Amino acid sequence: MLQSFKMALKSIWGNKLRSFLTMLGIIIGVASVIILVSIVNGYMSYMVESFSSMGVNQITVQYKAVASRTIDVDEFYEFYEEHSDLYENMSPNVSVSVTVKHDSDTMDSTSVGGYSEDYLAIKDYEIEYGRNLQYSDMEARRKVAVIGAYVAEELYGGSQNAVGETVKLNGDSYTIVGVVERQTESSSEFDDGCMDDFVWIPYSRAVKMARNAVINNYIFTSRDINDTETCTTELKNFLYEKMKSENLYTVTAMSSLLDSLNEQIAMMSMMLGGIAGISLLVAGVGVMNIMLVSVTERTREIGIRKALGAKKSVIMQQFVIEALVTSSIGGIIGIMIGALASTGIGALMGIDAPPTMTAVVISFTVSVAIGLIFGYMPASRAAKLNPIDALRTD
């Protein structure tokens, strides 16, 4: 075995260019599998983090009020309090389209919405200066607002300067009572439409501003992510009891969307890995062709060895090991290139895409298996050569 291994290395080294070209298909195939799978997995992790920042335990409710069937805010709060063991937070969600203005400065892309005091906890944010919206603000329909760090920076020169100032929403003056901690890490992303570009006001004021008779959007959070399905079912039962038609409402859990996304990305990862794996198959054919050429070139050598008493198994072992060594070296080089490339490409895409152990193990195992499978036929052919015919070969 050791002698066959040494002979394989000698043969590979003696034909450097041919050996490299033989390995090239293996190298490209292994590197492609690692790069594609790592990038897809990195993107999946990025999406999971994005969904997590939105709140994986969030459940959104939308319903369409009709003349004979509607649900007011108090009924939703009653349901929430009755199931406080399941739900951690709840907030009405009223989106309004307004112009945000302070003195002569205007912000057109700022997100403005009406929420309850629980919305801060739902978003998992913290107040940096001032206070959060309070229940009393909802009851009294006070003209107060909590703003994001970007709004504070653009209109007041900093978060610490904004508390106590006023901001105009469609001409109405609102007193800023709190500023949320900055959420955007990158300075380049701290711009219009970023995570810090928002204004929150009491939902009771937002309803009046939007001129809606009812609030038909709500956000719930489950106490336990494992109870999300139960929470969703309870909400659907409550809505069906009130609305009498499943067509009038939708209940969407972020966790179910995340699960669906993970399934789709995993399927995409398998598909791309399979496509890259085809190149490994092509590389196997290349290994077999070169090994057949090698057998032809060394026919006389094989004849001499067999004439001196070498068994079929020894001849076969020699060529199988040579094919295995060739594909293994190609696999190792492919792993190194794939690892470096996936990390570099991930950095360019702005995601963390380290090579996954699963992709490395699978691609290397396949490359070795290719050497074994596609090296078997040439090795078998060499082992079956008649010594006399082999010695006659020029």
C-alpha cells in the first residue's frame, strides 16, 4: 500500500501539467460546491437575523370591517387580557401618511404610526432620552410623540436636544417626549428611510388623523416562541367568532414566514449544490480518461511487473490509489480555494459566509469517491492485461 502511494505521487509529480489539468475539474467542482452552499447559508443567516430584528415572536392581525361586523379596540384588549398567559404585548397599528416638519426643515420619507405604550417592547427598543408613550396619552389623546434617532439628528441636531421640542405632523404640533436609542449601526445606512427614521404617536390620535372609524391592524407578541401556533389559533378563533367569515381577516406569524423562508433557501442551497456537483461528475470523467491514457502509456511497465510475479490485485491497487491521490489533492486544493473565495465574496456582499463543515465534508467525500469510482475501470483494465501482450507493446 505504501509503495503504491509513493508510486502514485511519483507519477503525479512526473507529469505535473497533466496531473494539474486532471485535478482542475475536481478543484473547480469542490470550490463551486463550497462557495455556493456557503453563500446561500450566509444569506439565510442574514435573513434570519433580519427577521429576528423584526421580532420572530410577532403576530400581525388584519381584518376588514363591514357594516354589520366590526371589532373595536376595547374588545381586542379584553381578548389580550383574557389570554395574558399566551401574549406578552399587544398594540394597535395605525399608519398615517403625513409630512414631518420642524421650522423650515421637512422630512418626507419618515414613517409615522400610531401605537400603544407596548410598541417599544414589541420592537425591543430602549428609550435613550425622555420617556415612552403612556396609557394616559392614549386615553387623553395627547399630542405627544416618540421619535427615532435619525429624526432627532436631522431636525434638532441630536437626540439630547429633541426632548421637549415640538414637531409638526400635517400642521399639528406634537411635543416630543422621548427619543429611541439609535438602531442603525453603519453610518452609511443612517439616512432617509433607515430604522431610526420614524415618529410614534398615540394610536388614539393617529385614528383621528387618519380619519378611520375603526382600527383594523394589530400586533401581538407571544410569551413563548413555541406557543406561536397556539397564539395564532386563538386569534383566528376570536376573529371568526366576531366576523363569521375567514375571508375578512388574516393572522400572520413571523415565525411561520421565517420557517417558509428557511425551507425555500434550504431547497435553493441543495439545488445550487447539485448543479455545482455536476462539475464534479465531469471531473470524474476527466480522471478516468487520464488514467486510461496512463494505463496505455505504462502497458510495458505493467507487463514487466506482472512477468516478475505482481498479482492483479497489486496492479489494480496501484492505479486506484493513483486516481484517489489525484482526486484527493484536487479536493484539498478546492477546499482551500472555496474557503477563501466564499469568505471574500461574502464580505463583498455584506454577509458573513464562512465555509460550512457540511459542504466541505460532502464535497471532499464526493471528490474521493469520484477518484475511486472513475479510477476503478482503468485500474481493472491494467490488472487484466496479459503479460506477454503487454511486453510486446512498444
